[in-house]
Amino acid sequence: MNPYTLTDAELEALLADDTPAGDATTHALGIGQQLGTMLCRARHDMVLCGSEEARRMGELRGLTVFGPVRASGERLAAGETILTLEGEAAALHQVWKTAQTLMEYLSGIATSAGEIVAAAHRGNPEIGVACTRKNFPGTKRAAIKAVLSGGASPHRLSLSETLLVFAEHRVFLGNEKPADTVRRLRRQWPERAIVVEVADENEALAWLLADADILQLEKWPVEAVHRIKQHIAPGSRTRLAAAGGINSANAESYARAGADILVTSAPYFAPPRDVAVTLTAA
């Protein structure tokens, strides 16, 4: 199993949420045992995500996969088939809307992430794009899969595995000097990169002198990113992460200005990419 595919337990919970006491309409019509087919297609160009989950939802309800299933991360043109499921109408109706909606939302995130990555690489083919932990609460595993499918990476999976020093941390440090803070963090967590979010160029220079691994420049104009880049000596460990307001329209400019990493939340707010679903009777 792909490690970024949702588990059966998670998929069962999603299916149960839509049919907590069965499908009233299908039962009332008496059509549940009739055989049929569900065809899912991309309505518009998209980076696909969630097709593995859609397939597995079908299998969990006894449906059969007919033909190939397109993989998450594939770029689809409008009209291309994603997957086809066959089986009883009761199962098709149980799976239909949950599978469709999951693919639509995740493909929206993946497509947006892919657009930002493509724009950034036009400015610097070596730059990395990372997506924040600002996904809707409870959707982290699915959102991470979508981000990865779009060619980006997670910025912070959790508070437990990253060192990112905000001004909100530094208010509790008293008069401790930046170099002392970096030294203490490096001793405490020797395998972690030390990231410091800085508000202006004076703060950036102070933490650059302190040898921080990454300076996170929150909502900085492109010109200011470029000026700070000129202060970083060749071979320095310090990298620049431009964050706040990064999207496909400005990613190339920030990449050209010298940012090593772009940090963005934009994909989580992208519109879903429509998946067209057609049900037919056998």
C-alpha cells in the first residue's frame, strides 16, 4: 500500500458518515440489487489525487474495478477517465458522492501545489516548495498526500518534529542573544534544522550572524528578499524561506529573488477540481 493512502478504517469512517443508517432512497426504490457501472472522469485539466481511496472505497463495498485506475500525481486532461467501478446499485450509491468529493478536494490541493511548483521552478529549478500545516483540522493525512501529489512537500508535519522559532517564542527568552539561542537549540536537538521567522531586515541579519539554518521571511516584498540574499556568503549554511502570500502568480519572482524555499498555505484554499461521475444500469 502507498504509505500516503488513507487506511481502511479512515475510509470506512468517511463512508459511514454519509450513510449512518443506510441509503434511504435506494432502499425505498427497491433498486439496490440491480447491477450498474460508475465512471469517474476529470471534468477539467487537473493533477489527480485520491483515486486510490476512491478505488478502495468501492472494494470495501464489494464493487469491482474495471480497467486501469489513474494514479495520484498524474496530470489529466479534461475528459480523461480516472476509474470505473461495477457492481450493485446499493454499493455504487454508497460510494459515489464520498469518493467523488474526496477526489475533487484533494485534486484541487494537488493542482494548486503543482502550479506553484511549476512557477517557482521557472525562477529557479533547484528551489523547494513546502506547504504549511494550515490544512483544515482533521484532514492532515489526506492534505499531505495532495501536497505530495502536486510535487511540493510538507513544511511542518507537527510541532513535535520541527524547530521553528517565532517572535511569539522569543518574547519568553528575555535578553538571550540570538547566538546563544541557536547554540542552545543545536545542543538540545542536534539533528534538527533551526528555523527562525524574522519580521524585518535587522532581525534577519542578527539571526544570520547567529548561524540559524533557515530564515523564514514572513510576508516580505520580493526586493527585500533579494537584499538579504546578498548578505549570505557562498557556502553559508543559512537558507532563505519566503512565506506568507506565496502563490502561483508570485512564486517565480520570489525564486528569482534568491529564496531557497517557498512556504505556502495557498493550496489548501484552492477550489476543488470537478470530477464528473456517470452511473449507468447494466
